[in-house]
Amino acid sequence: QTPLKRSALLLVGPLRKEFTLRFALLLIGGVCLTAYSLNERSGAFTAMQELWCSILVLVTLIGGELLERSLFFKASVAFRMPGGPAA
């Protein structure tokens, strides 16, 4: 198996929950809340509601990015040294 395949197997295996949560945060914060906020710019929101919606977008996106960085390092598979013992 190549290192990329091993990393992919980690993401759909033991790291599936974190991987799914990362995409859920991206979908909620990056797409749904942003679209909702932009759609409601017609004046239906008060300034406080816009502030809280923006804070929710920021928190979900930062959470998703932190999960992404964590997954990057957890799913990285070390290359084997040439001439080393076969595992």
C-alpha cells in the first residue's frame, strides 16, 4: 500500500468521527450560516443577531480548521526507510 492509501484508510476508519465532524462544521459554518446571514441582510436581522451569526460562523470555521490540522498530523503515515526491517 502506498502512504496516501494508508492515510485515506485512516480517515475512513479510526478517524472517521473527526473527519465527519470537520465536514459538518464546514457545511454549517462555511455554507449554511454564511448563506443565511447574507440572505437576511435585507434588514430582517438586528445588529445583535448579525453579530451572533457572525460569531457562530467564525467559531465553526475555526473549529473545523483546528480539526483539519489535527487530522493532517494524525493521518500522516511515516515513510518506511529503504533497507529497514520489513513490517
